[in-house]
Amino acid sequence: MQKVFTMKAEKIAHDGAAEGLHEGKPVRVHGMLLGEEAVVEATKKHGIYIGVIKEIITGSPSRKNPEETHYLSCSPWQIADYATQLGLKHEILSSLWSYYDGAPKPTFVPADKFYGYRTKVEFSFTDRDGDRELPLSIAFHERGGGYRRLALDKGCALVSDNMNRVALAIVAKLRAEGYTTKELKTLVVRESKSNGKLLAILYAKAETISEFSVTDIEGLSGFIVFHSTEKSPASVPTKELWRVGEDYLHEVVSGVDIVYSWDSFFQNNIPVFEVAMKAMQEAIPANANVLELYSGVGTIGLVLAKKAKHVHGVEIVQGAVDSAKQNAENAKLTNYVAECIPAEKMDARLLDKKDVLVLDPPRSGLHPKVIGMILEKRPPKIVYLSCNPETQARDFSLLKELYAVESITGYDFYPNTPHLESLAILNLKGL
């Protein structure tokens, strides 16, 4: 049952939600700033109220008008001025590392561009606005709205105008072909920030989607259509239905040409990523032997290979490994190799005689078996880039008896959101 009450934001949690109390029970609401008071509508789940703002009673001096009405679905900190965003992120990072004696205070690198920085976006579809019927539209899930979706008539400000233009053009073609939300699941659009080319990937619930022309969509270099089973809510390919054009993109990062396929992971916010890459390069000794886990298409390893003696990449996705090898060949970096194996299943002897271990894991952090290999082999230096500082700090708690923190730096890869990237440089004690 929903309740309406007044709440004051007493703190900001690591995920960006404002937290307060109602009748002694915790309340969590996105879209509030520290010290604000608001009327919220909340549902109690497992002893915690999860709410949405109905009215701001007392606003923060840092509050500003959001760029978009759907901001809670994509970037809930659009309502905060940028100095406040940076302060909150710096505080979140500092609080995570405050538990460790001897750890230096984190520094933080801001972004220069606050919108249009994403290289990938995933839209769902809707044909409703509440009880009102709409033409087929791209959409985001409504935060706190269950299965409800918000129609996006202009796309999203976190991606470029061209990415939005392509998405809107494709949904217009789907609409003209008579498709509805019953046949469609999601639309992914990816962009190269180096040359402006775009890829689009359509995931359909239907097992057949008739071919239609996309050659008139400017900048779209490739379009792939998949059937994606309804047994999973995730957008995963079950069967390829058809494709036109290219299935890869090209990016330049820190002077290295990188080609990656439609399904490969690639970083957002390339300019800030390049600042982090410079710090990683500076952290490794010249002529070092480097092992990189979760190496993807080789972006980090290939940049480091320009300074290191040798870099060995380990990656779970075969297509990414193939791309990494091709990228190394294209860059004429003969001191880079990559192999396809899950990091937790690799031979621990790969860590033998390595000067530096580079880590860039998924949000879940390091597998316990990887932690075990590190404790056994004790590489002299660890360069750990993380998109989830909470799991990064958790992993360090398991390494702190052997490793000291040289530096911690936050990077604002994701302006207007609570998310941040964190780089920790660790050194083996006693060296």
C-alpha cells in the first residue's frame, strides 16, 4: 500500500538516492538533494520505504531545472549543479576508502562535457502514456514505475543528436511497417566519437521482422536485427534475422586505433577515459611485463604496450579477443598478446614474473579465485580501474594485508548520474 508523507533528505547513498526516515523506517528517494524536504509517495518493501517525489517543499540552493522530463530514468542528478555533483561523488569515493589506515585521500577528475558523451544507449518501446494511446515510440523504463515506460519524443540528452536522430528514424520506419510493442523488445544505438559513424541493433520478440531499407538514414553504417526470446527480459540474440552494412565501429583512444564489434564492451566518455589512461601509463614502470585481466578489445593494454615491455591480455569473450589481436596487428604492437579464458579459470602461473597486474572488471568486481591468485602470486603493482568503487573497495579489503594504496582517483565518466570510475594504484608492501 502506498503512503504519502513529508521526508527530509538526511544523506545521499552511494547509488545517488536520498535517504531519510518516516516513523523510524528508512526511506529512499531518487531526485532529492541533501537537506531538501519533499512530499513523497512511497511503498514499503522489506522494511524500507521506496518513494517518488510529489512536491519539493524546501529546495536546495544547488537545485536546478533538469534538461529532460524523464531525467530520473537516465540521469537523476540533472537537478544538481555540477559543483554539487562533483562534491557528492568525491564524498562517496572518500567514504569508501576512509576505513583503510594509510590510504591517501582520493582526488577527482571532472568532465568537460556534461551531455552527449555516451557511446551507447539502449531504448525500449512503448505505445502508451498512462491511459492514453500513443504511436509506437522509443522509451525508457520509469524509475519506480514497475513495468511502465516513458515515451521519448526527442530521445535522451546523454547521447548525441545523431544517435537520437537515428533511433527516431528507425522507430518511424517500424511504425510505418505496422510493428507494435508486442513484437519489439529494445533498440541499441552505438556511436564512434572519432568519425561519427553509428550502428543500430534491434532486438525483436517476434521471430520474423520483414526487411526494410535504412540506407536513407544519414550516418548509419550498419543495422542488425535479432530475434530475442521472451523467456529472458535481457536483450540477448537468440537468432539473427537480417543485417545491412558494417557490424563494427572504429575509435581512436590515446593515439591508438581501436576497432570493436557491435557486441563488444567499450568505454563511455572518451576524453575522460583518456585522462585515466594517461594516469595508468604513468603508473607502470618502463619496460614492465604486464598482465591485464578483463582486457576486452585491448584498449587499455594496447595503450600501455607503447610503454611496457610486454602486455598479456585475458578476456572471456572470443570476439573481443579477436578484435584485440587485430588491433595489435594494425598498430604494429608486437609486444601485445591476448587469449580467451575467464579470469578466474586462467593458470595462476600467468602472474609469474609480471611487474604489473592491470584490472578492469565488470561492476561485480573481482572473482574470489582471482583474489586468491593475487594473494598467492603477489604481483608488485596493481593498477585497478573500476566502474563500481564499492566492489573495488571491497576487493582491496581482501588484499590490504599485502598491499598499500599509492593513490585513488575518481573520474567523472558519467556526468549527471551518481556513477563514477575509480582508479586505485596498489603496491606490494615491503618492496
